[in-house]
Amino acid sequence: MYPVYPPRLTEEQEEYLLTNLKDWSIAHGLAVRPAPSYVPTETDPSAALATTAPVTLFPSLFPGVCFEQARNVAEAYNELYAAIASDETWLKGIVEELVEIDDFMANLWKVHLKVKEEGYAHAFTLGLFRSDYMVHVDPSEPQPCVRQVEFNTIASSFGGLSSKVSGLHKHLLSIGAYPESLNSILTDSSLPPSTSIPGLARGMAKAHEAYLECAPTLPTCVIFLVQDLERNVFDQRHLEYAVNEHGIRVFRLPFSRVLKDTHVDANRKLIYTPPQSPGQRFEVSLVYLRAGYSPTEYDNEAAWDARLQLERSAAIKCPSVLLQLAGTKKVQQVLATPHSPHLKRFLPDEKQAAAVLKTFAPIYPLDKSEAGMEARKLATNPDSAVRYVAKPQREGGGNNIYRKAIPDFLHSLPESHWPAHILMEMIEPPEQNNVIFRNGETQQGGVICELGVYGACLWKQGDADGKPHITSNFEAGYLLRTKGDASEEGGVAAGFGAVDSVALV
Ligand code: ADP
Ligand code: MG
Ligand code: MG
């Protein structure tokens, strides 16, 4: 589609571009902790080193109509997922199909039930979402459109680095690091900045303000719940510093320390005691989860106790357990299975529902329903399976089964476990090229881009009707991730891709 992009650079041009890219990245925190395979732990015993985040040398070309389509639908998606997370009865129906065959979902549901029994102490829920898309070309349509890969309701990452990489590409343009032949394509207006850092921070500040309505008696803080070993720490720090700019204290709390450093008081307030100043007490307004989404993090009972402690507290959760469950691939499938009646239920506004529907790729259950039996035929036949991806109810990359691997994978499982997966049509975006810089090396070739649009939504639980009362709802910036086209997975943190920004065409 874009044969001349990016152009080949002379050795001198590449050196100029890379020197500036490396220095700007470190100077602006477009950085990650190095992988142990890249810098062995013996070389960096105190884990003090940082390295440039994997990035593309050039912004990738992206159709402007697709960019606008994805951004325009962000608020409707926020509303949709706020409504789903507020409809416990409907979610129960979904989860019940999976509890027998998916321990992780069963345990999350148990946390919800325990808190429900006691009564929820929080009134508000915060969603910091990222809806991911790829460009889809339908030969019968005049223009390309976006199709949704997935919708993330927990730990949506790269909002910090995304603002930075769009800044990097703008900087490289402004210092003449791109060849003149690109002057008509790369302009100030064709490179939209990503506002994800201020956008996501504003979402957290709104939640914090909402919490203050309950007249806290102690100094307040926001908790970033994090994993013990986090290479992508600067991505999170950028958000933290932006929340600080709203005058809000932030503490990073490793998931493994929840029971040590917090307790729930008689009024169900979540009280945090910083280990570095044990005489101080903070009342937690918001818990922002950048951990707790993977079963491997719950390898002991204490981890489930920790999750329960947070959930039953009055602190606002981003996300609550129900909102985490709303973000499963199963829910996405139930909405996107052709002729599904469910979207209308949650998005009564017809225009909004139509815009959301346009972004769905066909997704099928692998259960014994009519659609499921059709999907089973497609998934077990090697000729048709190549057009699909099978996904379990997991987050964080590296969990999916692609194309011709699907039939053998399914046959390795008891049939009763097939419904734990959904079957999704592969989106095949148009070919394009770029150069990825990771671990000190450049790789040039065919790439696939995935656009993420962040959304922030704060709502108060409705009364009897179960409908959320939304108090803030806005789009919160974008992310472009780019991977080599030989890799099915695109996770930057999982080691396959790079952060990128769009050059609108
Ligand atoms: P996770 O929650 O683990 O990120 P995803 O659904 O995003 O799961 O899948 C991981 C990656 O697999 C995506 O980033 C994308 O590169 C690829 N992928 C997933 N679904 C599709 C699809 N329908 N078409 C093309 N690629 C896909
Ligand atoms: Mg994903
Ligand atoms: Mg995900």
C-alpha cells in the first residue's frame, strides 16, 4: 500500500537519526529496565540501569479515517463497559459458563461474591481502558476501517511511553533527521501528539476528587498496585508524576505487600502505612491496578486475601473485580458474535451502538450452541483454522493459539474445556514497512501496527436499576504498537514489538 515508505537511509543519515533517538529517549524517559538476557543481573546487581524502550525509527503511516473512527467511538465504548460492569446478573450468566473450566475466573468471581455478601463499600468505579484495533480493508468498501482486536479493562499499559514516542518522532522531524523526500508526508499536522499521560492522569484525578466527597479524616493518597519485577516501570512513573501534578500523593505498592502495608478499618477505609515512614497513615482514595491480572500472580492464598482486602475496601478501584471480568475475551465474543442482541441492551443509543458494531470482527464461542458448533468445525479443520486465532480468558500477551496450531491444540484438550476459549477471525492489515530499534539493534522489514485508544470513565453505581451514573467520560490519548509481520503476537513488554506513533495519511 505504501511502497516508498520508509526510504533507505545513508549510513550518515542513520547514524544521525539513531544518535538523536537514543539520547532523546533516555533524556525523556522513553525507557525500560533491561531484560536480564540483555544486561545480566551480575552486571547490574542493584538494578540501576535503564535502556531505550523498543521504538520504531519512523512513525508508521496510518489512515486518517481509521484514526478518527477509533477515537470517535471511545466514549461509546466507555459507556458500554461501564454498563456491563454494572450489570451483575448479566455478568453472572457469562461467568457461570466458565467457572467449572477456568479457575482464575472462578476465583475472581468468589472475591466478588464475598464482597457482595458484605455489601460494597465503594460507590464509584474508575475505568482506564484501552481499545485495540487493526486496519481492515474490505474490498467492497471505498475506505479502510478499524476492527477491534480486544478491549482492556485492567492494567492497560504504555500510556506513559506512548506520549513520549509521539514526542520523539516529532522531535526527529523537527531536527531534520528524516530525509527531505518525506517532507510532504511527515508534517506537524500529520503527527498527532498522544495525550495519554495527561488523559489517564486526569481520569485518576477525577476519581480522587470523587473520593474526597466522603470527607476523609486522614491525608489521602493514590496507590499504584504493581508487580514485584517490572521492566516497564517508567511507563508507570510517567503517569504517577502526572497525577502528582494534580497535587495528589502516589505510592507504588507491590501486590505481594498489600497485606503487610494496608489494612481496612472499621469504616472499611483502606489505610496505607508506608514502610519507609511507619508513623504515617494515609487513606487510599484510588487503587490503580498494574498487577493482579494474571493467574501466575495468585500462586498462594495470601494473594487472593490481598485482592479481597482491596475489593472490600471503600477505596475506588481501577478496575473493580466486576470491571476486570467485563474485560474478558468471552464478553467481547458475546457482544461480537454475528446477530448478537446484547450490544443494544447496554448501548440503547442506536447511533452509538451502530458505530461500535462497525468495529467488531466476527468472534465465536467454542461451546455447544449453534454458533459454537459451527466454530468448532472451522477450528478443527486445518484449511479453515488458518483464518482464526483462539484465545483463552487471559491478559498480558503470549496466551493465544494461532491459525494452523488451533486444531492440534484443541485436540490436546478435553472437549469440555473448549468453551474456555473464543475463536476470532484474524484481522489482516495492509502490508507496510518500518525499522524497529530494540536492544541496540535495528531490524527493517514488513510490520503490523495495532492502534490502541485510551478511555477514562468514572461512574457511580446506580440504585435499583443497576445502571451506572457516569460522572466523567472522555477519550484519553492513543498508542501505536508495531511488530514484525512474522510474529503473531505484538506485545512490547513480552518482547515482540515496539512503541510507535501515527503519521496520518
Ligand atoms: P492480550 O490480552 O494477551 O493482549 P490480544 O487479544 O490483544 O490478547 O492478543 C495478543 C496479540 O495477538 C495482539 O496484540 C495481536 O498482535 C494478535 N491478535 C489477537 N487477535 C488478533 C486478530 N483477530 N487478528 C490479528 N491479530 C490478532
Ligand atoms: Mg492485547
Ligand atoms: Mg489484553
